[in-house]
Amino acid sequence: MLRAVLALLLLRGLRAEGGVEQDYEVLGGVKEDPSRDVLEAAQDDAAPNSLVDEWDKHMEGFTPELLLTFPLPGRSDEFFYEDIPENSPPVLIRGGFFASASEETSTVEFSVHDPKGNVIFEKKDQAEGLFHFIAKRSGTYTFIVSNHRWMEEKMVTFAVGKGNETHLQPQHLTTMEDHVKSIEKTLVDIQTESTYLWIRQKSHMKAVENIHTRVLSFCVVEFLILIGVSGFQVYYIKGLLSDRRVL
């Protein structure tokens, strides 16, 4: 299982170096609790678990800074170093190894030494394994892979990384399809609002037109009444003047 995981990490690193573009965007506002995650990742298990359970518990979000497959001749050791700067806060260091020989699994010895030379992690006669610890001291940590066989050359895959950065999850990504759906929804909202405002404005215009028609009709009727009253007054006054002449 560890061999497949390390191969997947190696393939992902090669793809990242190739600069393959993806139509995804990271969502903002993803909040994690790094201190809690670091403590959980560095905590040793009370009882030995399977490699799968150990990976799920301690290697979540693991991103290797070094991922290397190399031949390890018989009766030889390979050394790797990780420097922790002075006055640096405690940092989580994690990784794993896998050994094989002639397309079959084979055991090696693996150990981790702190800057003072103390062994803080060790596995003997193991074909694969994971390590995780919090580096509290500044200085150089040494990782040693040993092959104590005389004539057997082994192929070893080794990975190590610092920190506990959360890797991307599907829920952290927004695809182009989601962007298109969001734009489509916004356009539909704008169209609906515009239609409503136009219907509302049209209703107001009809009401104003009806009022104007009524006012015009009232003015015409009032004008006709005024003409009728004025004509009646002229006729009446003319009649009075005519009667006075007769007298």
C-alpha cells in the first residue's frame, strides 16, 4: 500500500513540475486548525495499527518536500538531512520509506537522529514504514537507510516533508461549470428583475394615461358647459335690453 502511495506522490510531483493547467479555482475562506492537526499527526498510537490506518490518521495532507527512489547496494548506508533553523517553532516532520529487491519486497533498517545524535525513531528489518514526530530542537536531523545484506542490492523509495499543510479537497475547488452556473443564475435574476420593473413601469404609465384622459374629458365637458352658460347669459341679457326698448 505504501509503495502505491509513494508512487502516486511521485507522479503528482512530476505533473506539478510539468505545469499542467486545470480549470479549477480554490475557494476562499477555508479555515483549519494547524496546531490541533499537528498534534494529532505527531501523536504515537497506543497500539500498533495497520499501515492504512496509520496513514489515514497521521499522514493526512502530507506533501513531500523530497521524494526519491534510489538503489542501495549491500553493506551500505544512505543519509538524508533536514535542517531546522534556529529560533524556529516546533515543526511536524513526516515521511515514509519502501524497500524492494528484484521486484519483491525486502527489508532495510531505518532510523532518525536528532541534532544531538539521539535516536528518535527506528525500525529494523522492515520493508516499509511511516514516521512522524515534532522537531522541537533546531539543527540538522539525520535520516539513515541501511542495507546490511552482503550481496543484495535494494531499491528504496524515501519521502519526507515538513509542516501539515492541508491538501486540496473536492469541496475546496470550483469548476468552470460552477462558474457558468453562477453567471447564468445572476443573468436570470437580472432578467427577472428587469421584467418586473418594466411591467411595474408599464402599469404606472397606463394609470397616468387614464388620468390624463379623464382630465381631458372633464376639461372638454367643463368648456362646453362654460360656453353654454355664457351663451345663455348673452341671450338673457339681450332679451332684457330688448324689453326695455319696447317700454
